Amino acid sequence: MPKIQTTGICRACEDRLSMQVIGRHLASCPKRPDGTFPVFDLRVYAGPFWLYLEASAKATLEDLDGLLRYTWVDCCGHLSAFDIAGTRYQADTAGIDGMDTGVALGRILRPGLKFTYEYDFGTTTELEIKVLSERREPSGKRTISILARNDPPKFPCSACQKPEPAPAKTICTECQTDLCGACAKKHECDEELRLPLVNSPRAGVCGYTGSTEDEEAAE
């Protein structure tokens, strides 16, 4: 994917900010109330795609895996895993016990910690996660919520190189070419090999056509 700068909306106050600014904003956003229960602010990153999350210390790696699948990556129920400080925590969606994915985040996370998440060990999508801070919030519920998410990037068409007024809308999985509507009509590869260029680092991989969150937002 080409380097593209993206913005996103703080879901607490609805300010639109760049990824470089929004982390600092979330740390002091006046619409985020203080409390007594520990939560972590997390940044999940993959190229132009990013999420900022608020995760209760009571929430587990299974909970985090579920949110990442729901929002960004799940296509066929593939396996996934976290690598944290030299330990691999693997989730198994087929019903077999994973390796400590039920562990509470409060037991293993700390501010400044960086770790990775992998979804699908064949055509792998890898995400970088950083614990930005630990703070206190009032509810005490075992939840993980999205604080901010990047707006859909506008990728230029690989054929005509025009980001406007018709940015790429589909990706050819045969030759990994991003195509606008006009160029898609002239593209030589089979039309059945094309997928929508969705707002996810999983775009163009293994039949992924978008997230449950995106489908619900569009309704």
C-alpha cells in the first residue's frame, strides 16, 4: 500500500484529527470522564490504517482478538495470535483452548509496551499494537471500545494514478492493482478476482469484503 496520511474522528468529542495528533488529544479529551477503574489506551497500526482503543484492565486478549476481528480482519474464521514480550498467545476459533488468551490485560500490559497481532497464518495480516497509557474511567465494565478510527484512505488508481475525482475502489487480487471504476472496466485480469478496496489492512486478501462495523454503520 502507498504511504497515505489519514485523519479520523475522536468518538468522544467528534473532533477530526490526524493520527499524529489524535493520540495526544485522547489523553486529555474533556469528553472522556475520569474515574477509579484502570483502563489502557492502545494504538493499533498497519500502514494508513489505525485504531485507538480504550481497553479495561479486566478485558482479556480474547476480547481484544474479538474486537480486531469484528472491526478489521475476520473473513473466514482463521486462527490468530498475539506475540507479547516473548510469549505467544494463540486463539483458536474452532473451539480448542488457546494459549492463555483468557488472560486479563491488566496482568500483561504496561504503558510503552509494543506487541504484534497476526490473523491468518497462511495469508497473514499483521498489526502493530502499542500501549500508550494507563488511566482511570468510571464504569468498571469489562469492555474494549474504539476511541478513534481512520477515515477510509483515498488510494490513487494504479493504472491512471488519479486520486481525484475517482480514487481506486477495487483491488485486483491477481496482480495487486488498485483500480478506479473507469480503469476496472479495461483491466485485463478476470473480474471475479477483484475485491472492494475497504477500510482495512485486510483489503485485497482472502476474499475480505469489509467489517461488521462498516456494514452496520452503512445501514
